[in-house]
Amino acid sequence: MPAKHPKVAVLLAAYNGMRWIEEQVDSIVAQSSVDVTLYISIDPSSDGSAEWCEAYAAKNQRVIILPDVGRFGGASSNFFRLLRDVNIDGFDFVAFADQDDIWHADKLERATLVLGSGPYDAYSSNVIAFWPDGRTRLLDKAQPQVKWDFLFEAAGPGCTYVLSNRLAVSLRASILVHWDRLQGVSLHDWYFYAFARSHGYLWYIDPKPSMKYRQHEYNQVGANTGLKALLARYRSIQDGWWFCQVLLIAELVGHRAAWLRSSGLGLHRRQLIRLSFRAWQCRRRFRDKLFFFLVCWIATITGVNAA
């Protein structure tokens, strides 16, 4: 009698990904020791992505293309749509996939073993970033979780996330309630992590890489490495985007600590000062704790996004 494998719904958001999507889809349907069904939601594309996906699905019953519902304008809205519209009843786990990566053959096997054998409801992992010129780099996201990190960062790339059905159902309910306001959330993986942690679900960040994380000019976020990435992060803080996302996500997950309450679109200077001295509780990596501390003080002194 064949062994019963965990049933995993993999939710993939696609947009103009024809150059990479075949390699990604092949790596998903070839996952070892799990029973995969791949659901693809395609933001209207002009490069033949939709036609290729339809042809692939016609030959593979484990691949299902969701109906066209118009333009999303970003990956986050597409992922929210996937979790809202896919019927996850009957699946043991729900995973998320980008269109341009390459999964290790045991990615889902390892994740489901962790989730099935311990207290955890969510899994993510380190990744190996790779560039067209052959460069590779380990992206380490597996530092110990701290008290408030989920309000200020994701658990790592959302394409590594695997959730228990119990958590996925609860998350879907929150998406239905907050659908309109969630359109203002730019990073779905940050919201998913914040929702899980703020509602008492335990999250495991695996130090072992589970996939190759492709880097190219169209990455929405990509690898956070080098001076260019640091400057981009600073600009997102300088223009108020990051603080607004923190406040919106904190409100949506029902976790408005007193020192995070907003005044208009920003934080009071005194709240930023208090926040700076909680830096060790707000980010996982030491470098990011230091950066967080400095950013709070720069925002306090310059008045950036402060009331």
C-alpha cells in the first residue's frame, strides 16, 4: 500500500514571468514525498505567461489556473486573492511561490516534517540568492525571533512560507474581513508573519536553505544586500512608506502597542525615541537592530514622518 503523503496547496502569483516560470513550476510539481496541487493566479500579462500556464495545466491535472479577475498591480494583492479564492479545505498545508525561483526537491518535504512533528504552524527558511552572472549568496533570516520583530519585518522571503491548514484558514478569514484595507499592504509576507505571530501561532525559521532565489531587474524586493539595497531601505523610510506600513499592519493584526499609536500618518517624536530603545526587541539581526535605532533617531531629529 503506497505511503500517504501530506497534501499541500501551493499558491503561485504570476505576472510577465515567461522567462522563468517553466523552471519554477517544474521544481514545484517535482517535490518529493508530498501530494502537491499548484494554483496559479495570473496578473494580466503581455509575454505569453497566461497561455503557457493554460497549456501546462491542460497536460497536468495537479496545476489549476484561477479565472482572470483583472489587474492586481502588485504581487501582494495577487497573493491575497489566491488565499481568498482557493478552496484549501482538504489540504494539510498551504505554501506560497513566486514565479521565478527554483525549489530544492525536498523543500516541502522538510517543511511539512517540521510542521507535522512539533508545535509549529508556520515554516520559512533561508535561501540561496543567485544572479545571472553566476554569483550566489546565502541570505540568512534564521536569527532568533524577538518580541516585536513581526511588526517591523517579515520572516524571510514569502516564497519559503508553508502554513498549517489551521493557520491558513484563520489568515483567510482576516483577509475577507480586511480586504479593502489590505490593498494598502505592499508586502504580503510581512502581513502573513505579523498575523501569525500576533495571534499566537508558532513560527519556525529554518537555517537550511530550501530554494534558489533568483535575482533580476524585475524583483519586487529581492536580496537585501549591498549599498544599493541599504540606500533603497533608507529612502523607503525617508519618504514615510515604511512607517506607514508598520502602523497599517499593526492595526490590521490588532496589535497596537501604546508606543505604536499614530498621530495622523506618523509617530510622535517621543514615541520614536521610546521605540529606538526597544530596537533589540524589534529586529532579529544585530545589524538591523542598529539600523533601526539610528533610523528612529534620524526620523526624530529631521521630523521625517513624525508628528
